[in-house]
Amino acid sequence: MEGHLMCDVLPDPENPQQKRMAEDTEPVAEATEVRRGIPLPMGAHAYGDGVNFTLFSRHASRVRLELFALPEDAEPARAIELDAVRNRTGDVWHVWVKDIRPGQLYAYRLDGPYQPWEGHRFNFHKLLLDPYARAISSIPAWDFGPACGYGSSGKDQDLSYSMLESASAMPKCIFTHDAFDWQDELPPRHPWSQTVIYETHVRGFTRHPSADVAHPGTYRGLMEKIPYLKELGVTAVELMPVHEFNERQLPEIDPHTGQPFTVRNYWGYNSVAYFAPKASYSSAGDQRQQTLEFKTLVRALHHAGIEVILDVVFNHTAEGNEFGPTLSFRGIDNAIYYMLTDDKRHYRNYAGTGNTFNANHPVVRGYILDTLRYWVVEMHVDGFRFDLASILGRNCDGKLLANAPLPAQIAEDPVLRDVKLIAEAWDIVGAYEVGSFSGRRWSEWNGRYRDDVRRFWRGDKGMLGVFASRICGSADIYMESGKGPENSINFVTCHDGFTLNDLVSYGRKHNEANGENNHDGTDDNYSANYGAEGETTDAIIEAMRERQIRNFLLTLLISRGVPMLLGGDEFRRTQGGNNNAYCQDNETSWYDWRCLEKHASLFRFVQRMIAFRHAYPVLSRERFYTSDELLWFGPQGGLPDWCDPYAKQCACLIREGAKYALFLMFNAGIDSVDFHLPAIVSGMQWRLVVDTAREALQNLSAMGTEHLLEDEGVYQLSMRSSAIFVAR
């Protein structure tokens, strides 16, 4: 598969043809023919020997299309006024312009009522991005300062109207119309039962010098690491947001000290343009090369049998509250796109970022569906993880709907029927729908899995029963709603929180570098440091941390449901105890690949555990265990004492008919325990596959090299460890 990693049409900054992409955007002359245009499709599309531009706005009284020569230009090369009668059909404004070529920069200005008490915030001084733009230019001066209307009003919301022109501080939309050779690529379409997800950040994955790639921090850099992902054994990458966002969104002055500090919007959970891939992640330029390079990445991953899942943020946008910048939706039709309070001057804030997308307005629902279809049809992605997805089930008044139309419509959309749908089924104001989010098509991040598994291995009391439920697919969460274990996305760590190394190295968060006096990030980490806070040279502490890491990874990869691994956990990536590194575009967040060499045995452990999961499909079936498949045992051979809050040991026998049997043992206590293995059919013998208490390569045997149990069916399991036996 490595032959597919480099693409013959991959944008190359040294390629003369690619250089011309940024040079073939000579603005159209004033005499160029302009016609009425047509209302569909939305956005900018080639039509005949020109381009048809369309834009939705119900309440605007004036729309002007502006064409630019350079991204940083403050003045357009040409401005085209749209007539409210001739160039409007219903709520769609449209115009056709002759001789527009790929690479043309454009944006809009809209006028209309500035009446915050009615929800309207039109401002003709602000240049606006087309919500359907397929690429956005990058400019060094992109800023969320006063030119975009940010923070200009003081305390009076009715005075937030800014007359400062924003064009020079705004990126521009790019018209794209590029052919792409998909080389007969087909999506892998792995069933949930065979899926192992690897969550990562495009930039952070290869930005560190130790990544040893030719194009660090880019889509192309990620492509260079595809052989690594194949070797690890994952079947899908879940990419943190790649929709265009402003890295310079965050303030650069510490609000507490008044001193400058360097923080940037690293995670990207403040989308600006939902059709446009992030330009700064392109190695070849930002004049639509980002679109070609992202397609090339998807094609290469598919050739390697790896699916692409995008983390999408439809619960809010980068425009913030009434004092935020006017970039697109606010200036196009604020009253339609956002949930507003009863007085219409303020924004309902269910995402904690200042505004909430009005996802259940019919127009906004249509826009979200158009966006998802585009990424599936044009960009060939395989699925989506929806950030704070419970917000998608709130109506315009913020109330949770019993049968929310948008999640159901996404699930039943004919184009989207084969894609993976994952919900982060909660929001920050109390909604928690894990186990009940919409229908069975929707899988969910299982936050209870994360917390319960962490607490069990930390040794918290009363966790034995819920731990057993979590590794069996969380029937107590999903069965009542008619869902199965495949609806549970199991994870111990994710981008939001500690890395796995830090989970066993820190007893508390250390977010001081974020500039918020360590007040940000959750305090409920269920972590432990095992004797020292942070890095240590104590060999005993380090050995215990390694063992606990193996316990977490083993648990994750034998649990029914869909395992999700946080990128870098397979070689103990650390963030120095920061559990909210959203603003750390630096070595705090970048993957230090030197850790792979240092912790090569852990990488091999994860690799073999993934292979073990695939070798024994009884562990990953898309249904809950039956009594014929699974039996529970205590160390002495009877049932575990589920009611004893101090019990920390259990085992289970998992059978695949007469083919094979697995015996899994877990000991979260601080003493060694003798486990009695159950008798099996004549001719089969128990062989040890893995014991997390053993060091390095002795802890996990390759298939066919397992060690025969010699001691009359009794095995001593060390403190805080787990083991697996197999009989074939």
C-alpha cells in the first residue's frame, strides 16, 4: 500500500503548474457579462462559461458580491450589486458572472436592519464569508479585533454596531473547480465490530521535529505516517476539526497579569466555514491546494484500508456572543442562524462559547445536511463525530426535543446511510443522553465507560459491578433504548483531558500555561500519580505506571463496543499534566516521536492487543453477551461478590462454542490473588496470553506462542494487574 502514499496530483509548491494556481485569478473586468443567475445549487458553482453565485438571506435588503485580487486586499477589484427583484428567488440571492476562473477570491456584504431587539445585526461595513465556500484564503493579519466588530460595544448591546471596515483583516472565499483522480478508490466500510479508532490532531501528529517527515504539521505529513498507522493496526482515524478556523482567535494578553503570553486556538472547535478544509494544514499553499491535499490524504488512507472520521462542530460558531466578530452567519441572517434569548439581543449559550447554532430551524438543518453530504460525496469521508451533539436536539427556545428532527434526518438521509455517526451526547448545561441519543444509527462517546474504568483501576470502592458492565458493552446504558454494544464508543482518554501517561502520573491537573490560573479543565479526572506528581526517576513508581497503562489498554481492547485510542497513548505521550490543552500549539500538544523509541514495548503491546481483538471476534460482536457465551467468576471459582463495595477482583469465561475459550482476570486491589481457572473440555488446555504485571515483551505472547498453565488450574495474579488465558 505504500505505493499509494504519494499522489501524482498532490499539490507541490515547487511544481510550476501548481504555482499558477495562485496566479490565475486575474479579476474579471467591469465589462464582463453579468446575468440574473439561478437559485440552486447553493454556493459558487461553474455554470456554462461562468460561475453562478448564490446566498441565502431572508431579512437582508441589500447584497453585494465582491471579487478580490489578493487575500489581504481591503478593496475589491470589482463589486456587483444584486437587485432585490431580479437577483432574488424567495430567500436566495443569486447572480451569474462570466469568465470567473478557479482561484477567484470573493466575499459578500449585506445590509438590512440593525435591530438587536428583533435579532437583526446587519452591518454593511463587514465583509462576510460565504457559508458554502469550499476553500478560504489565509492571511497573516487574520484577527478577531475591532475591525470585525469584536468587543466594540462596552456594556450597551445596542451600540455593538462597528463602522470599521473589516475587508483587510478578513480571509476571502476561493472559488474551486478542480478535477481530482480518485484512482478507483473505494471506502473501506469496516463494520463497527472490526473498527478501532485512533483520535488525532492533523497538525500535532507530525509538527514536532522528531516526527521526521518532509511536510510537518500538514495533511501530507499525516500521509507520511500512514505506514505507522497500518503497523499499529487501527482501522479509522478520527480527526479533530479540519473545518476552517482562526488560530489567532484567543487573546494574547494574560487577563490576570496584563502580560503577554502565547496561546493559540489549537484544537479548532470554533469553525468559521464548514465546507472549507483548514488551509494552514496544507503543505502546498492556501489558494485551493488545501482541498486537493485533503482529498489526497483521504485517498491514501482508503488505499491503506483506514477510514476517515471528522470531528464536526455544529453546536456553535466562531462568531461568539453579541460582542464577538461578524464573519459570516451573524451578518447574513442572525435571527435565522442562532438561538436567541427572549429579548433577541443575547445568544443562548449551550456550548459555553457565546452562541448556539439554531440547528433545528429548517434552513439551518438544510445547511448542516448539505455540509455533511459534501464531505461524503466530494471529499469521501467515512463518518462524523458530532461535538456536544445534544445541542442538535434543542429547539429555538433551547428545550430538548423528545424526537429531535435533525439527528433523525441525518441518520435517514439517503446519501449518509453508510457513514458512521458518533455523538458526544451531552452539552454543558445539563443535557446527558448517553444511551438514548436519537436512534440506533447513532453511536455515542461513552463517558461513563471512561469514568468507571478509570475508577475501577484506581481502586475506588463499589466499582466491580459497573466495571463488569462496561467491558460487556454497557447493557445497563444501551439495552433499554434498543441499542447494542456497537453504539458504545469506548475510551479511557481523548483529546479533552489527560493523556494516558498523565492519567497515571498526575493526581491533579496542571493547566497554568493556559493563562486561566488553572481554573479551566475538569477537576474530575479519577487519576493517580502512584507516589510522585509528574515525571520521576523512581523505578518502582514507573513500573506501576507502566502496569496501569497496560491495564487500561487491555481493558479497552477486550471490551465489547468500539474502542477509541487517543493518539500517542501507545507510546506514553505526555502533556505535562495539562488536561485542557486547547490553546497549546507547541510541544505540550505535539507528538514527541522520541517516546516511541523509548516505549517501543508499549507500542508492541498495543499492536498485539489490537491483533488479539481481531483474532477473537467474540470480543467485538454487535450484540450483548448471552449466558452461553459469558460466565462470571470470583477468584475462588464461585460468583463474584457484586454487593461487596471493597471487592476489586473478578474474572469471566468467554466461549465461542467449541472453537475456543478465553478466561479474563482483573485485580484492582493492592494484594496478589490466586485465581482458580474453570475446567474446560477434554483436549483443551489453558495457555497464558498476557499478564500486565510482567515486564516488556514477556507480558503479551504472540498468537501460537502462549505459555501452558502448569499449576493445576490456579494462577496468582499480582496486585493491580490483569491477565488473559486462551484454550483452543
